[in-house]
Amino acid sequence: MPDEELLTVPEVMARLRLGRSKVYDLIRSRRLPSVTIDRSRRIPASAVREFISHRLAEAA
């Protein structure tokens, strides 16, 4: 995973079209994995893709 793109919370908000509170709720509930670097929260782009795929599979 050395070339993994890490997204900020605002970037995830834009990609998922969700509010800040909802994104942090997904992180807290471990439905959206994240890492903390110093005091900054980062979400792997692959985690966002997997979250979307999982939601699509649930809807089918």
C-alpha cells in the first residue's frame, strides 16, 4: 500500500456528498477505515471505493 492515496475528510465529504458529521460517524463506527497522522485524519481512497461497493451490494 505504499502508493495509496490518502484523502482528507473534506475530500471524502465531496466524494460521498455527505456532511462532516456523517463522515466522522462512519469513521467512529468503523464503517470507513482511517488513519491519524499527527492530528490529521486521513482516509485511504480504496476504503472509500470499498464503502461505495459495499453499499451498492447491499442495495442490490
